[in-house]
Amino acid sequence: MEIPRVNRERLWRSLMDLARIGATPKGGVRRLTLTETDREGRDLFARWAREAGMSVSVDAIGNMYARRAGTDPRAAPVAMGSHLDSQPSGGKFDGAYGVMAGLEAVRSLNDAGVATRAPLDVIAWTNEEGSRFVPTMMGSGVFAGVHTLDYALAQTDIAGVSVRDALEAIGYAGRAQPQPLGAYFEVHIEQGPVLEQTGTTIGVVQGALGQRWFDLTITGQDAHAGPTPMEMRKDALLAASRVVLEVNRIAMTFPDTARGTVGQMRVQPNSRNVVPGEVRMTIDLRNARQKTLDGMAEALRAALATIEADCRVSTQLEEVVTFPPSEFTPALVDSVRAAAAALGYSHRDIVSGAAHDAVYVSRVAPAAMVFVPCEGGISHNEIENATPADVAAGADVLLHAVLSRAGIVRDKAKAA
């Protein structure tokens, strides 16, 4: 039988209706995790899922599982999902698109009377963004065993409210026991410029870059800017400037989709006429291969030794976050590529520079991702945007890839 396509207008309407919850003046959303606006978004998703004939359950970290039954009760579910929480000044599509696309896939199957052998789950993971509670990707991290439930529930926001108390407050401290997944697919805006700039509709995601984050403290000596000769200074900011250049050089010269960023810098004493005596800064290194990522870190350490000697400063480098590179399941990646080709969408292989819930889920289940373009590559921003055509294309590819895994059993109308 012919595989259906999603209802483009209904999908877009669902995204826009959801975006009204926590809407901001510039057209984005502020739907921080486990707040009242998050509860409203969750309630709306749960209502829509039940109206589509799905059962809804919630686990102890607040992950939501909306299930459409399959014909084989013993089959592991094939899941689609993402998250409903946002950045403080986030956009309408980051995360929400993945959940709404999964819901639309189910609705479209209902419209077409198509049954699947395996049940289909649409999952809304808790606290992917990490903008209120740390760590990021908390719900999928607990699901995958990266974090213990007790550890996650004990985390607090800046006001001292714990995850446990916040879940109770919004009524989403569940008791469901998560079921192992047969496969997991996540569709997402790219959050980068590659697809738009190359005129490509579908990104076939191979995996996500590994990440190593560092905090660097450079200690020199405060000194008067006038009387202190240049050759006698211990200028921490001069050293920091050279670190910035080295991080950029490392990222530009190493292979395997290397990335390097200095995102924060604090200068002390931060006075116009004082040679800076201390700089605290962050360094973010990313790469698609662990060996190359480790090589980038070693190159950084070697550069720091040279800078120390040249600038007469000391450095202290502390690693604060490590994510190994993740590779998605080849068979599922192939199904995404095949779906894009069968549907006539332009597509290219791509690597995710950001982490997503699929990264953690891939540790315990076969997983794959689908990317679609976003305007200007802009995300984590109120002006984040995507076109209805691209959003529908990604949902179509998602639906076809999911069906290749879940299996079409029969036409429901005929079965009745």
C-alpha cells in the first residue's frame, strides 16, 4: 500500500498553537523546564495525543510517552521525539518540532487507516536545554543511565528549587517504568547554516560531535599601565588573546569537522590603566572522532606551555565537560537517506555540532536524526525560523523512516 504523507497545514498549525504558550514579543518562546508554561505545553501535547487515540504515561523524571498501539504487543516500540522546554529567549522550533512531527506522523497514519506491527511512541524528554537545571539532556540522560534518577531529582535551580519539587509542583512526577526502545528517530532544525546555504532540504545526520569543555585560569600580575615596561609585564590578557588565536588555529587545522570556541572571558581587575593580572575563560573543543578530539586537547596544552613561557604567566586548565563523539545506527541512517530519496527531497550527509536527546538514547537503542534547514542557521534565539515546506518534508522523511522500522501490517479499515 502507498505510505501516506503528513498533513502540512495541521503540522504547522500545531507548532504555531504550541508556540503561543510562553510566547515572547519577538516571536519566540520562553518555556523553561518544569515551570507553569512548561506544564501548559505538556498538557496540550497530552491532550492532542489522547485525541489521536494514544495512551500517555510519565516516568519519574517527567519524560512523557504517548503510545499508539501496534499489532504485536511483544514488539519494542519505535519512538519519535524531542523536547518541549526552551531557552530563556528561545525559538518556536527547537525541540518542539520533533515532538509535533512525531504527533503528526501518528495523526497521518490514523487518517490513512495504517496499522504498524510495533507500537509507536512519541516522547517529550525533560530538560533538554539545561537552561534552568543542569545537566542538559537530563530526561534522556536518566533514561539512558548516564545519570541516576536520584542525582537528577536533587539538582536545583538558582532559586534553590529542586527538580523533584518542580516536578511535583507542575504535576509531572510520574511513576511509569520506561520500556526499552526498538529504535528512536528525532527530527530537528539544523541549528546551523549548512543546509540553507547549500540549498538542501534534508540533512541525514551521521552522528554528533564529541565535546571537551575546559575552564582556563591565566595568572599574571596586576601592574600600572604607565610605569611598567612592556618587556617586564606579566599580562594575563595578552596571554588570553594568544589562547584565543591558538584555539582558532587548532580548529582550523585539525580534520574531522573540528570546532573550537572561546565563549566567555572575565578580566581582573578590569581597569583602564592596569595591566590585567588574571583572566578566566572557557574553551570548547569539538570533533567527530575521539582520537582527533584528544589530539586537539593535547595541542591546546602544548600551546599553553609556550604561552606561559612567552608571557611570563601561569595557567590552570580544568576539564569540566566531556561528551564522546556519537555515531548513529547505520541501518537507521540508511533508512533516513532512503526515505529522502524516495520522496524526492534533496539531501546530504551531515554531522550535528550540537548535542541532542538522540545522542544519549543512541547509547541504549538504535537511533538516527533528520535535520531540516532553519533561516540563517539561527537557533536559541527568538527569531529562529523555518519554512512550512521544510518542516513538512522533515516530518515526511521521519514518518517513512519510522515505518521502515515499525512495519506496516495492514489497512485498519480492511481489518475492521
